[in-house]
Amino acid sequence: MLAWLPATALAGCLQPVYGPLSEGASMAGELQAIAVDPIPNRLGHYLGDELIFALNGTGAPVTPRYHLIVTVRETSNSPLIDTVTGYPTSSTVMVFADYRLVPVGAIEPIFKGTAAVAASYDRTSQRFADVRAARDAEIRDARTLADAIRTQLAASFASRT
């Protein structure tokens, strides 16, 4: 019966992440104003495309107010080995991203973060199938990483208000 009393006392402390910001701007407008700097290598290409879509899925050109600088590193390991053939039966692609959000014309970032994801895939005796499966795991990692970075950026904007 009295369980609702603490819940109502804390109800005013919560703020929706994607709600309006205190300075009058919208969360979507702030995220759309982020320009993603080019990220090198194939994984960087996938991640950059996913970030551009995640931050500004409208395709409308927006004057950037921020630059997102991302560095990624990738590792792969094979935890399971077939005892008969001696070849791995699965692999895990792990991607780590360090990123900084810098206002246009500034040097110091207003937000820094790190994100890490992992995707596994089955390995076979077919070399080209393994290459494609590894690339698909990279693409899954890039998509998941872009969502994680977008969520952390949105939380950062929401906490600044």
C-alpha cells in the first residue's frame, strides 16, 4: 500500500532521454548536428555509415555543430577447436571504439566514451565462407556499436541539461 509513496517522490527526478532539452533544442536536432569524421579501414567504413544513419537517418543536410572522432580496434579469437581436424569451429570478432565529441571550432571534447561489442560466427572448412562470415560479424558489430555510441551520446546530451 505504501510502496507507491517512494515511487511518486522520485517521479520528478526522471527525464526522458529523447525528450526536449532545457535549452529549447530537441534531442533529434542535437544528434543530427553531429558530423562523423572518416574512420579508416573496412570496419571504419561500416561503422561510419551506421553512425551517419543512426544520428541523422533523415538524409537531410544539417549544418554540423559537432564532430565525432572515432578510433576502432578489432580482435578475433577462436575459443573452440575441433579435436579431430585441429581447426577452429567458431570465432568471435571483438571491436572496441574510443570516441570524442568535439564542438566545431574547438579542440577540447565535450564528451569522451568507449564502447565494445562482440559477434561470433561458425567456421567451416570452406575458406571463402569463413571470410564472408567474418565480414558479416564485422557488419553486425558495426551496427551494434553505432547504436551503443548513439545511446551514450544521447545520454550525454540529456545529462548536460
